[in-house]
Amino acid sequence: MSKPKVAFIGTGGTIASLGRGPLDIQDYGAAGNVMHADAILAHWPDVASVADVFAVRYRNIPSTAIGFADWKALAALCAQVEAETPDLAGIVIGHGTATLEETAYFLDLTVKVKVPVVVVGAQRPSSALSSDAGLNLVNAVRVAASPEARGLGVLVLLNDEIHAAREVTKTATSRLQTFRSPDFGVLGHADGDAIAFYRRPIRRCAPDTEFDVANLEAFPRVDIAYAYAGCDGTAVRAFVAAGARGIVSAGFAPGFTSPDEADALKEAVSKGVVVVQSTRAGSGRVFRGTKLRESGFLVADNLNPQKARILLALALTRTADPDAIMTMFQTY
């Protein structure tokens, strides 16, 4: 029986890194030794036991440096790989964990492929004692090859857990169980005997979305204003002066900011900037109550600020109408 065919796109990150020795699990980036996709597969040959995996070189880049240009390129590369590979079962993208959730959510809103796309990373480099890189990669390939993964949007796999791109976030700096889906939990598990799914996301996701970035030259500028005791709106005014078309307010839970910051955000709305209220809490919905409605603020539902920024920027590529944008936040 032939094995499923899976593409592995490497972008660098901890999963691609080799430190100075097996106990170098924190400062390995200083070594500057980062493997491309083909070298990663060679380093972890057991991947070949679960699928016919082939490497697709992209470029190695710290995930802290990834932005719209790379997201657009990765979406296009996924489409190219699917078009050029008969019988492709799925695609795995290796990624640094710093912005992994943002890349996954961008692709969840924009990638136009029918096969599963799974984004995978690691908390310890491939050279480390007890590295999670190898098993994470094997399990990501298994998930991408699973027929049950189709139609679930872009998925994230680390620590044996399968997450929806919309819901997952990084919650700890160094722990292996850092990726969590706070409100709703995992979709399933990659266990030794099976890929087991237990629920499906119901929000609209790839490839059935209205967003098309193929011919988009630049991402609309959307900034995040983080609330803290005494914040006075200086950052908001600077964002407006810099040309922001949208601002996400990472407010206090359950979804407010300081009076001075609120005034600055209202001023931004009066200048045509779309303001979306999120929260710095890490989970939970933001309710669009009387004050937010009267201020002209939209709400991010339960998206965290970094994901609300992505959806708002994509929404602004389609429309500047606040009601239409609010509908998108209720849909995706």
C-alpha cells in the first residue's frame, strides 16, 4: 500500500535550528545553524515511515521577522505545490513559534487549497536532548495526511495536540505545552495509534473565504494599542499619524480602555480609522455594549489582539464600511 504524499515547507524557526550541544535549549539561535526543509527531513528520517514527504524550500527566516510579504508568498506557494503535485494529501509548514499563530490564522483566511495545511513548530531545537521537533514533525505529517483533517481550516500541531488556527495561541515562553486554545480546547490528538478528532470549528475558514491577496501589493496598516493603567492615547495618535487605517485596542477585560485612550480612539474613528475593541485578557468575548457602539468601535468577538489585527487588515482590503467589517468578525 502506497503512503500518502505530503509536502513539507520549511521557513526556519526552532524546529530547524541546531544548537551548540544537546543541553543548548535556550541560546541556540546564537549559533546561527538553521536547516532548510530537506535537511530537516534528513535529520528526522523517521518522518518517511508515516508518509511520502518531500521538501519544498522557502527561505529560513526568524519568525519575529515574518510579515505580510512572507504570508502572501506562503499562501501562493501552497497553491503552487497543490497544483503541481498529483495525489497530494496535505501540506506541512515548519515555523518559528513566536508568530506561528499569526501565520496560521492568516493562511486560515487566505490560502486557496483543498488539502489540509498544518503549521508546526518546536520549543526545543532539533539538536537538543529530548527535543520535541522530531515528534512534532512526524505528527504534523500524520495530521496533514489524515482525511479527517480536510475541511477544518488551517491546523496547528505541537505537543501531540491539534488546534484550530483561529483559536490557538502561545501561552508560555519555554514550556512544551505552550500552545493552547483557551476558550474551546483542542480539536483532537495525535496519539501513537491514531489521529483522533473530537470536534470541528464552525467559523468560516480556508479555502472558502472572501479574501484574496494574490494581487495585493501591501497589507493595510493596522496597529495594536495595548491598554495599561494610565495609558493616555499617545500611541493611538502616533498610529493615526503614521497612516493607520485600523487600530485594535487590546483593552482591559472585558473590553474597555482608559478614558484618555478611549478619547484618542474616538478621535481616530472621526478621522475614518476603523477601531476594533479586543482584550488583553487572553480569552473571552468582547461585548459590544452601549459605550462601544456610541463610540463607533467594533468588537473582536473572542479573537486575541494579534489575530484581530489580521482579520481587520484583510477586511480593509475588501471594504471600509464598519457594518460590513463587523459582519466579518462575526463570520470568521
